[in-house]
Amino acid sequence: MNSQSVRATLYLEPALHQALRLKAASARRSMSEIVNDAIREALREDQEDLAAFAERVGEPSLSYEEFLAQLKVDGTL
């Protein structure tokens, strides 16, 4: 474990805990490594989503009703 690691308490559903333990054992990795990697990936995806939203901020918005009407006009519905 990294000397800069911080100890935290997480409460997992029993089935998730069992799955994590089995995955860690089969991959020969610690549960902490797997959880850290999963959190990093989730945060990375959030960052990518926020960047995509920022790029599209100037695009006009379309209501659900308008979108359905456009699909009908296009022959999709």
C-alpha cells in the first residue's frame, strides 16, 4: 500500500463485497487497488462528460416533445 494512502470505511452490499473479494483473489490484486482504479475511472468519465457538456454549451436545446415531433417528421416514428 502507498505510504500516502488514507484509510476509509466503506459499507458494501454483501454480494458486492463477495464479488470484489473473488475478483481480487483471481486477479491477485488487493481490494483497495480494484476500488481505487474503479473510482479513478468513474472520475475520469465524469471529467470527460463535463468537457463534452462545455463544448456543447452553445447548442440550442430541444424539448422532448420537439424531439419526438422531429422524429415523426423524419419518418423515424
